[in-house]
Amino acid sequence: MKRPNKWLSLIVWLLPASNAKNTLLRAIGNTVGQDVVLGPNLVLGCGPFHIGDRAVVSPFNIFRQMASVELEKDNFIGRLNQFTAAPSYQRFSDRAGVLSMAEQSAITNRHYFDCSGRIDMEAYSAVGGTRSLLQSHEIDIVEDRTTIGTITIGERSLTATACLILKNAHIPAFSLVAAGSVVTASNKATAGDAGIYAGAPARWRRELPECKWWYRSSYMTPVREVEGF
């Protein structure tokens, strides 16, 4: 996969959001849909971005050494997130170094995504709160090597503040991962049972009721009046 010129990409991505910026990004090898809002972001040595209609990438994020960033329509990325990848793995697999966000999926603010392997966010899923860390590679001290895998955030699932999500973790669809939880490939969060997961390691705790958030029409959750506050 041919990468855009890294210096031109760096300069264009630092520009404020505008139709002209979107046109320049297309000209240097990216795919940018209609009504897309792309704030000034630091993009260092990345492959192409594929961005669907009405997607929003807010200002002040860092993207470093990604093979590709694949955003479908109506995606949202907030501010001050970091998306990084170790490029050495990309020599062995075209799946390595990829962030993939399906329709209406969202990332809030101040998270860290290690995309040395791959991170897939399914439709209407979200990484919420702040300060979660998703790490798609790990060290094997017995064999003295590092390995990569895929992290999957299931359809319409939500991770709360300060979660740690490790290589090959798969969060089931229609689930909530409670704040401060640790999700690994080997714990019971891979069982495929929808519900609330919590703890370190995260375990299935209970079912969720029917949630309006699952069927939202926007990445923005409205602020509502709370009685007695």
C-alpha cells in the first residue's frame, strides 16, 4: 500500500478543518468523503486514511507510523488521543498497524491506542470516558519475541474510563466494560455473553436492560436535566 508523502501529509494535516484541506488530503493519496470535519492533527509517517461521509476527527490527536486508518461514515474521534504502531510488524502482514472503525463508532478524549497489531471497532461501539489503553502487542519472555494480535470492540458496546484492553481481547456486542477493568484474551470477556464486564481481569457480572444508547442516531450523548442535583 503506497503511503502519502510524509512531509506533505504532516503539513496538510496540521491545517485547520476546511473543504480545501479535505481536497489536499485526497490529492496526496487519502480517501475523504463528503461533509467530513478534520481538525489540525499531528500525523507522522502514516499510510493512507480512508474516511467516510460525515466523519469527525477533532483537533490535537497524534497518529504515528500507522499502516492505515479506516473510518466509515459518521465516525467520531475526540481530542488528545494517541494512535501509534511499530512499523516492523507491517513487513509481515497487511493487517498490522490498522485502526478500523465501523459506522457510527466513536472515541472520546485522551486515550492511547497501540495499533501495532490491529484494533477493530464494530458499528455503534465506543471507547468512552478518558485514559483507556488498548495494546495490541505483547512480549513473550520465554521465547524472547514480541507478538501482535487484534482487539475487537463489539457492536454497540462501550468501554468506560481507564480500561486496559490487551492483545486479542474481544468485547462481546451489546456490552459495557466498567471503569478500571482489565480485558484480556484469556478471561471470560471472550465468552460471547452480552452484559456488564468488570474487574481485573474483567468478568461477566450481569445482563444489561434494553438501552437507548444502543440505538442512538448521533455520536453525541445529550445532556439531560437531573432532578435534585
